[in-house]
Amino acid sequence: MAIMLALLCAAVLQPDHVATRPVDRLGEGWWKERHERCVEQTKAGGIDLVFLGDSITQGWEGGGKATWDRLYASRRAANFGFSGDRTEHVLWRLANGEIVGLDPKLVVIMIGTNNIGHGSSTPAQTADGVRSIVAKLIADLPKTKILLLGIFPREDRPDGPLRLKAAEATAGFKDLADGKRVFFQDIGHAFVYRDGSLRRFLMPDLLHLSPDGYELWGKAIEPTVERLMRS
């Protein structure tokens, strides 16, 4: 109870800026239709596992489908990933039906790369946005555990501006993990070589995952997902 109250207080005190203000993309037809489908899926119930994020998460329906079918389909999983979404868009979706009445065992969050990639938010603002998402989930899904993932690396070199910003944003929210409701895992090291350069066969465009990338993602978090859904 004390942890939940602390997180709710943090949400109230959350800085007010572009990454924490809910915004929709209803002017984009595909986005509106996908949101409506997700809301209907929520209303139908029977969801135990939710993946929440942007195009990297939506890609479980594309390059990641084989891994998804093997690892998650039997777990009554739902994919709430939207290409191009930033933290503010996820906040709008959460406030407009995508989790209303939902009671999943686990929500897996991967969000933030578009905030820094589009230049709409600083790493600190991006971290604030992620913190707002976690606070919203804590408030609305009181029995659900949350697996918060570090933003995946991008760009080829370890000193690339976007790579550094992603790492800085991740550093700004990883302390949300309390080991009871919120858990943090950063698997970014699995996508790079020893010299820090990106393993391009996993991320051909230096951002989005190949089928091998999704297989690696699923394998890396599987022990945590299995444990949290069982507990």
C-alpha cells in the first residue's frame, strides 16, 4: 500500500510537459482503427499478458509473429503496440479505454525511442513520460505486475547521439523498479557486439528488430515473464 501511495503521489507531482500530456493520433485512420480494436479486445476480457509500446512492440505481429505464437499466444496475450507512438500517445490510449476493466497478470512496457528519435522530448522528459505511464498502470491495475524494459539501443556506434539519449532516458526511469509491483530489465547489451556496435542482423535499419531480434527479445525476458505470471 505504501508503495502504491508513493507512486500515485509521484504521478500527481509529475512535471507537465509534452511527454506527460496525453495526446491522441485520431487523425490517422489506421491508428484510430487499431485503438478501437484494442478497446474492443479489452472489453472482451480474458487477457493475462499485455505488451505496451510503439512499432517495436507492434512488430510482434510482423517479424516477431513466430516467436509470439510460440511464447505468448497460449498465455492469452494482447499486443498494444502502435507504430510511431510516444509516451504521450500511450498515456492517451490508457486513459481512453485500452485498460478499463482489464486485470492482466503482467504488462510489459517498451516505449520512449520515438520521443528521443523525433526530438520531441529530451531524455529527462522521456523518462518523465515513462514514469507517468507506470503510475497510471499502478493506479488502474492494482493487481497487475509491470515489467519495464530499458529502451533498446539504436544507431550503429555506442557514441551515437540517439544511442546516448536512449541510455540516458532509461537511466531516468529504471529506479521505478520496487521488486514487488514494478520490475526492470535492460536487455540492450544483447543487441550489440563487445565494441558496442549494433548487431545489424538483429536491427537491420538500426532501430527495428528482425525475426532473429524478436527471438532474442523473447528469450531474454522469458524467465522473468514466466516468474511474474506465475507469482
